[in-house]
Amino acid sequence: MVHTRHNPVGRGTYYLGSAALAVVFLSPIVWTAYSSIHGRQAAAGGSGWGIDNYRRLADYGLGLTAYLRNTAVVSLIAVLVTVTTTTLGGYAVARFSFPGKNVLFLVTLAILMVPYTTILIPLYVLLGWIQLQNSLLGLGLVLAMFQLPFGLFMMRNSFEAIPIELEEAALIDGCTPTSALRHVLLRAVAPGMVTVALFSFLASWNEFVAPLIFLTDGSKFTLPLALFNLQSGNLGSVDFGALQSGVVAAAVPSVAVFLLLQRYYVRGFTAGALKG
């Protein structure tokens, strides 16, 4: 079989198909960015180019900065809780033997099969019991819970990909399991941790349904929820120009974080792939 890289026709087909897929996926993003700065609502004096859409977005409600801050706080809580919990849990599942370990791991993964929207009401009641209803902390904890199954699976694979001899050498040198984890193993599983953090951030930053259920105070709304409520004019007409600007404002942090952590993300997914 001739490899694609040595076959001009195959290589051309590969590049053409990749370019077509890139156009399909990038077209909505480009159109949204274009619409946010061009059109009748974007220019103050009529149709043309301008940033009036962004001005109206910045002046909506409490202001764009407040909604971005709320979203960032919720995402940070979700990322910290998810990474910390799944790192410790993945280390325990990968390195220690205890009764019911496999059952516990499978039950955790089984959560992925449950549509999370079906448990939002019980979670709302639970947050009421612990006095965390209508709070950014409570919302962040809920979003972290949704990421635990995937994070635990990823971190267990990351720890299992590390040779056990590395940890044994650290223990022989006088490290405790905790210090070996902190000083040796965490550096080795850093790509997996970054992958878990990236998934948790993207899911939390773009989440809409959970904030809609758990937040009732407008001062605590996240950006997706604020964009949903962005309406002006008669009969509830939607300001699509400001909405397009909001989509761009919401997408920029996600794209920036992904590009910044892309190389760790790829390494995290391939960790353990060659384990044998």
C-alpha cells in the first residue's frame, strides 16, 4: 500500500478534504465576526462598518464586563474542583487496590450515560439544603460534577501510562506516596491535567442550561444567559447585531485558551495510547 505522503494524488486529496472541512467549520465563525462589525446596526450613520454593536453590548444590563467576570469565576471554580478531584481520584484508581475500586470506577463512568438535564431539579433542591442556591459557587460545583467522569477516566489513563518504576524509585529515595505524587508524578501527568482543565473550562464557559436553572439574580448571570436575555425594541424584537458581538466576545477567550494549551491537549489525549 502506498502511503499518502508519497502519493501526490492521495496527498492532494487529503489537503483538499482538509481545506473543505476547515471552510465548513470556519464559515459560521467568520460570518458571525463579519456581521458583528458590518451592517446597518454596526454603523452609527447607516449601513457600513462600525463598532456600535459592541457599544450596545457593553451597555446592556450590568455591562459586558460584569457578565464576563461572572462567567470567569464559575469557570475557574469548575476547573479547580475538577482538576483537583480527578487528579487525586485518578491516582488512587491507578495506583492503589481497595475493595470495590473497579465498581466505583464503572459507576462513575456510567454517569456519562445519564442526561444531565434530568438531574438539574434534584441538584437545585440539594443546593437549597446547603444554602448555595443562586450562587456562583454552587453553579461552579455543579458544572464540576458534570466533568468528573471524563476527568477521572483521563487521569487514570495518564497515571497508568507512567512506569511504576518511576514511583518506586521516588519511594526508595524516601518520598511518601503524597510527596511522590507532588514532586514526581504531577509533572508527568501535566498534559492530562491540562486536557481535563481545558474540557472543563470550555464546558463551563459555554454552559447555558445550568445557569438558567440555578441563577435567578441578574447580577450573577453568566454571559450565555445574558446573551439569551439580550432583547430590545418593540414586541421583544432581538438585537441580532449585539448578539453577534456577544457571540464573538464569548468565543475569543475559548479560542485563546485552546490555542495556548493545544500542544498539551494533544499530548494528554495520546497519553497511555502506546501503553502495553
